[in-house]
Amino acid sequence: MNMLKDSLVEKYARDRVRALLDEGTFKELINPFDGVESPHLRDQGIVPQSDDGVVVAKGKIDGVQAVMIAIEGNFQGGGIGEVSGAKIAGALELALEENKKGHMTRAALIFDTGGVRLQEANYGLLSISEIGSAIVALRQYVPVVGVVPGKVGSFGGMSINSGLLSSIIATKEGRIGLNGPEVVELEAGIEEVDSKDRQGIWGMIGGEQRLAMGLIDHLVDDDVDQIKECIHGVYKNGVGQPRSTQVERYLSFLQSVSVEEKVSPIQARKLWENSSNIEALSESSVGSNQLLTRGARWFKQLTEGAEEKNELSSVLCADKGGIRYLCVTANPEASFYRAKDGEVGLVEGWKLAKYIREVIEADNGREKRPIVAIVDVPSQAYGYHEELFGIHQALAASVDAYATARQAGHPVISLVVGKAISGAFLAHGLQSNRILALDDDAVNVHVMSKQSAAKITRRTIQELEEATGKVPAMAYDVRSFSTLGTLDDLIEGVNGEAPTFEDVQFIHSKISNAINEVRYSTPDLSHRLKSDFGTKNRAFSVKVRELLREQW
């Protein structure tokens, strides 16, 4: 037994990268002396950090050229803002370019993050979507490996990105979950999750439980040598099918689970162990008492006359005019009740992935059918069972499917007609080639409800709203979101609540124009930073990528 273990958890991000790369090969890109820090924090009374909490280095992994990225959990809880997010996405994009040229470049990420940095809100949300896109594209050339050593863990949108990886390594102390325990308690109550119950939390989302539930690949001790050896082993031995693409496997499992009574972590393990013997279950509508949310009304009008797929009441799917339309809506009879009001939950994430992958497979070798996501999602589902059974992985499946479709040449268009909040928007909307939205006060884009955001950042709602005047990305309204360069069309003059026939025809024309535009553009997300708003209001996203390229 090795009594002289070299802890990775106890190291800062820079030292973690240096320790895991081959000795003597560490070369940091955009180091602290380059002076690139967040421009959004100082005006909020927060001292910025010179590397913005992310370390990017080139070096070698077992003798092969590589890029390794580590998130510093000691700075703002490892939150992802504009600069830190651009460093991660930009480095992965450059690794992708190298591999496309035939220059093998491995990639590894060390997670210690709470997800989006709430003080930068939509900047972080956009960055996380771009990181996810880069992982899906890069994964086709080399395995993209993640390490979750402990301390903070991997939460929020970055947990979705961890679900996209080729292989995940974690310690027993490492935690992976979409919604942090404190956030679930705030949103759903202490009876749902007690954030102070440490044993219960680790039993629900800790490394040992995640391995037993098939949500990570390797469990290791907090020891540099063991973790390094495990990374090398992944590259030597290869990886299997990414779990975010194993749609039927996970859907069949979830359809066999009953949550009428609370399922313990031990019971969940047994259910997963036995699920390998479960054949794919026949699909049937889950509940018939479907509520027509704003999104559902738009779906019905845009697909009028088309036959709907009625496999799941909360995910609407129909084909009309050679286009697949998708929408998540309310279902009061949802089997996982925390998703009954239109949230994107466990089953919703996997079902979206199934409907998208049907199109990818059917259109292989022929003209790629457009996919339209109608977005009206109040949030992801907050709940004990959601975290226990891996809601982060369910949303990763949807992200993966949308990104794969786009990268394969399918025009993917989002139409935001209502709320577009947090992980739900990452899973259903933010991987699109083009995003359209109604210019309507009911259309909101953000990473968390105001009440929870205020509590997590220890501010009043009034203080939070005042901060939006300094950082537009913190605002909830769609007009502020449009200034970030990601929104391709802010559509005026349409009745969002009760669309007329003329409104529907007008939106059809907008969708058609967007599809035609996409046919002649690149299938990545780079256009976001080339628009007038993107160049101006995401200037640091552009600057970081340019500096990375210069130093690469």
C-alpha cells in the first residue's frame, strides 16, 4: 500500500496540469502575465483573477502531443465566465484543427466547477455550449478525457459537458451532478435534498455511486501517479461508444424505474445492474393530460396537419414540409414528477436525443433534413431522483444529438417563443446553427431563477437587477440577450401568446430563410463571434481565441 500518495485534490489547477502532463513538457497558453482577466467582475465588487480560473497548457500525454485544461475551483467556485469559457472552447477548437490536419493532439480536462459563473450569466451559458460543441467534434478524432478529482466536483452546464466525454475518471470524493445540492434544496425544498447531509449527497452523486450507475468509467484514488496512469491507459486501450449516444440503453432503463417511493442509492445500483437484461420497452404515451404551454401552442400551429409521434407527452415531435419539429412541454402525469411543468428532465433529454438521431440515421447519404427546436423551457428538472439517475447525462445526450446533427450538415434552427433557462436551453436550443426569438416580454434567457441566483450570489433581487445594468449578460430579457451576438433574428410584430394564421405563416418564412442561409454556411458555431454584436459585446471571447492561436 502506497502511504506516500501525491494528492491531486490538494494542488492548484496549474500544478494539477503540470503533474499530469509528461515531465518537462508543460507550456502554459495565456498565462497570468498576459493580463487577460474578466472585464465583468470588478464593477460588481469582485476582484478578478489573472488567469480567470482556467489553466490551459500544451504538452505531452504519454509521449503524444496534447492540450490539458484545468478549472480552478478556488476562484469563484470554478464558475465559467466569458474569458475562462473562451480559453476552454478555444483550446479544444485548436486541438480539433490540429487533428483535422493529421497532427494527433490529445485533449484532457480537469473539472472543479460549479458551472456557469452567475455574475456573468449568459456569457458562461454561451461558452459552455461552445465547449460542448468542440468536445463532440474533437471526440471523432481522439478520445477526450475528463478527470473529476474532488473538492468542488463537476456541476451545472459543465456536468453536461462531462457527459459528452469519451472517458471520465473520478475519485470517491469527486461529485458529478447537474444541479448542486444547495440549488436543488432552494428550488425543490429540503425534503427533496438536504444539502447538509454529506453522506446522502455523496451517496447520490459521489464518484463511487457514479461508477456503480455507469456514469463514469474509472474510479481512482486521489493520487497523481494513479490518475496519470489511468489517463495513459485510456489512450492505450481505447474507449467504447460514448454514453451520450447510448440512447436506447438509457431510455429502456428509465422506463423500468418507478419513483412512486424514494429510491435509495443502493436500490438504484441494483436497478442499473439488472437493467442489462431489460429489452427495449414498447413506447407509449406517458399521460394524456397535456397542458398547452406557449411552446406547445406554437408547435401545434407550425405543424398543423402533420402526424405527431405520441411516444411521450412532454416531448412533441412531428414532421412537416420535410422538417422535423421538436418541443418540450408540460405533462402533469410525468413519471418523474419534477419535470411535470415543462422542464427538461431525465426522460425528456434522452427522448429528444432519440428523435434527433432518427433523422441523422434516416438521412445518412442523402440531403440532410432540417430540425427545428421550439423553445419554451422554464429550466431543467430539480430533484433527488433526477440527480441520482444522472440528469446531467440525459441533457448531454440531447446536446450530443443536436451538435452531431449540425456537424453532419442538418440545418438546426431554434425558435424561442417563451423561457429559455439554464441547462434546459443548453440541451434544447443552444446547439443550433441559427437562433430566432420573438421580441416579447415573456421571452427570457438566463441560467437560473432570480430567487435562486440572488441566494447563491448572496444578493437581494434588487441588487441582482442593478447588476444587469453593468453586465447585460446578467439580464433576463431577450433584447439584452440579443446584444451578445448569438441571436440571429429578433422577430417583432408577432402575437406570442395567441398567434394568428398570418403570424404562423410569417414565422414559417423566417424559419425557411434561416434554413436556406445555413445550407451555405459552416456547420460550427463560429458565426456567433463574427456578427456585429458578437464582435463588440463578446470581444474577450474573440480576443482569447486570437491570443491562443498566436501562442499555440
